Amino acid sequence: MAAQDVLSQTTRLASSSALLQVLFRLVTFGLNAFTLRYLSREIIGLVNVRLTLLYSTAVFLAREAFRRACLSGSTKRNWTKTINLLWLTVPLGVFWSVFLGLVWLHLLEVPDPSVVPHYQAGVVAFGLSAIIELLGEPFWVLAQAHLFVRLKVIAESLSVVSKCVLTVILVVLYPQWGLYIFSLAQLLYVSVLVMCYVIYFVVFLGSPEATKKSFPIARMKALLPNLVEDETFVNWKEAWLTWSFFKQSFLKQILTEGERYVMTFLNVLNFGDQGVYDIVNNLGSLVARFIFLPIEESFYVFFAKVLERGKNVKDQKQDDVAMAANVLELLLKLVLLIGLTITVFGYAYSQLALDIYGGSVLSSGTGPDLLRCYSLYVLFLAINGVTECFTFALMCKEEVDRYNFVMLALSFTFLCISYFLTRWYGSVGFILANCFNMGIRIAHSIHYIYDYFKESTYRPLAGLLPSPFLVLVYIISGVITGFSEVFFCWDKGWMARLVHIGVGALSLAATVVTIFCTETKLIHFVRSQ
């Protein structure tokens, strides 16, 4: 597949994923606002922090390394061996689900049954849901490698809508069920997700469309583990790369979910405060999840396909290097401007957003400070997502292994900083620790990108330098909206708040116009792709 075709399909995948994430986050936020009226903060905190951490840890440790390894390189490979390797995620998922489930049941503090009923059933259900989801992993990787955009859109949309509908029905009719509600909804979500992928491939394989695309798999039987006579069960190069990524994924999970581990294992916040933190955290990460994550996932595939892993820039096809450098520069500029916009305008509108969303439960206390700090953290997330996506797509096995040692030291440092900052600054300390963590990871990735392109004429890191005039507009907008919050948004009534919103809208419009005037290359890229 030509590099331009890969870019075109990758941007379609990223755009569709972004739209999906918008839908999911809007539905989730609406669901959280709804359940806050019916269920306690303690139940929401336990589900969104502790039980979700059990599920995400088991799934991440079982599959992340396999995804990274099996999505690298061309789609022209021995797919039988790749699929055999991917099926190993299931027994690995069973191990992690059982192991973590025992830890969650016997080593962690068990909540008061009168406040959070049916805790044991919740642990079992979320562990089981991780195993069910891993049954669809070979189908997911095959679809992602061949850029099946529509399949992902339909599967994830149906699963999320099913989960939300069931949750709403059970919350309204049987609020006393407690964790049973979220357990059943989680099991329905993963079941619908896996079934969508299975049904799609049952219909697709052997069809005229599959033949036309020269799809490498002809029958459903080929998607099950297969022993090939006189050949190894798996591709050992992929297997060793998976092992390297596994060591890295273990550390990356600690860094990604570090604050939840500290909350879960060290009890620095009660379940109610965990609930508030999680809701604010989800609200703050809205843009990160529905824009940055799809970009990272989709363009990881692009860079891995266009450039060969482990080769220096001189040994690559120069046309592909030029395209990759140009795309990387424009992606960095895109996420930088989105991150700066969130940081600048998030400061003055955090309290108003929380008050509209959850009332005084969220807008009083530490909620506004949490969201303001998260607005800054979004900028770090934006840059880290793109720089790491390029770095991980190009690192050879030895470089991945070396990076694992950096991640090990960073993981230990991050957990220590999280603990002490939380003791000193409360839940805000988690976000400050995450900013430190992301800053170190960004520095490493920038160093790798600089070294990779230094022997060429391309300088993609220029994407991290916005025009001076645009920076000035951001500073003026931040000052104006900050004063507007002080004068119009402190118990002055809804008319004053509407004035504050109007000031922000005008400042944002001025910023967007400036971006269109100063970043013409980026605007052309977004419009064309």
C-alpha cells in the first residue's frame, strides 16, 4: 500500500475514532450526571476507580504488548503465526484477572456493605469482562491492521449505547442493586463488542469484497489457533518484540494509572473523594480521550507502515521519510494548539463548567482547582501522545529494552512523588505528579526524534514552535478571561455568567482566527486529510 494511501486511510481512522470518542464521552458524562442523582458518590467512586482499574489493568497487561508488536510492519506477513500469538492474550488475561481479583478481594480494604453493596460480585464481574473482551483480540488487530474504519465505529457505538441504556434502566428501576447494575452493564458492553467483530468476520470472510481486497484470511477457522506442520507455532521475532513491549507496558500502566493505584492501595482518599476526583478527571480528559488518543492509535499504525522499525533515516525510502517528517511536524503543531487552547481557556471556566455539570457537589471544594490543573496537564498529554506514537513505531527491540529501564526508574519516582504530593496538596497532587511524569517522557521522545532526523534535512520538532503573534494572542486571551471570571462569575447570577461566557467566546474566536492566519500549512493539512 502506498504511503499516501496509508495516510489517507489513517486520517479517516483517526477522524472516525475521534468522533466515536466524542459520542462515548458525551454519553458517559451524561450518565455520570444522571447517576449522581440516584446513587452515592461512594458507589460511583468505587466503580470508576477501583473496579475499572481492575478491568483496565488486566486488559492492558494482557494485550497492549501484543497490539504494539503485531501492528508493526506490513500487512503482508504470515497471519497464521500472528493470530496464534494473539490468542495467547486469553490465557494471559485469565491469569491477570484471577490474580488481581484475589488481590482486590483479600488484600484491599472492603467497603462497608451498607454503603456499597455487592462488592465481591462486582470484582468477579469486572474480572470476567476483561477475559471476554480478550476473546476478540485477534479480530480487533486484524481489523485495525487493515484499517476497517466502519467496523470499529459500529462495534464500539453499539457496545457503549447498550451499556448506557441498561445502566439507566437499572438505576431508575433498581437503585438498591448497587454494584450489580454496573457489573451487568460491563458484561453486556464487552459481549456486544466481541460479538460485533465476530459477526462481521463471519459475513466478510469468503465474500466478493474480501476476494477483491485479497484479504489474507479466507475462513473463520483460520482465525482460531492453528498448528502448521514443520513450522513454529508463532513468529519468534514478533514474540520477542512482544516480550520487550510487555516489560514496557507493565511500567507504562503504572505511569498511566498511577494515581488510581495510589488511591486504591494506599487509601489516601476515601471513596467519596475518589468519586469526585474521577468525575473531574474524566471531564478534564475529555479532549485527551476523544482527540489525542485516536490520533496516537491511528498514526502509530501510519508511522509503523511507512517507516521500517530499527532502520536509521538514511536507509529508509526518502519519499516516505519526507512524508513522515511532514506529518509528524503538523501533528505536533495540531495537538500543541489544541492543548494550549484548553490550558488557556480552561483556567477561567473550570468552576463554571463543574457547577453546570454537577452543581455544588463538584464546584465547591477542590473540584475547580483540580480541573484548572488538569487543563495544564492536557497540554502535556497532547505532546506526549504524538511524540511517543512516533518513537514507539520506530524503536528497535534493543531500544525498547533500554527504554524499559528508563520507565522503571520513572515509575518508582512517579509513585513516590504522587504519594507525597497527595499528602501535601490532596487530590491536586495527583495531577501535578502526572505533569512531572509526562514531562520526563516528552523529553525522552523529543531526544529520540531529534537524533533520528539529525542526519537528514527534516526538522519535524519545529511543530512545537507556534508563531510569536499567536502566543501573544493566547496570553491576552488568558488575562481577559481571568479578569472576566473574577468580575462576572463569583455568585453574580446567571446574567453575569452569560457575560463571562460571551467574553470567552469572543476571545476564543479571536484565537481561532489568528490560527487560521498564522498556521496556513496546518490548516491545509487538516482540510485535505
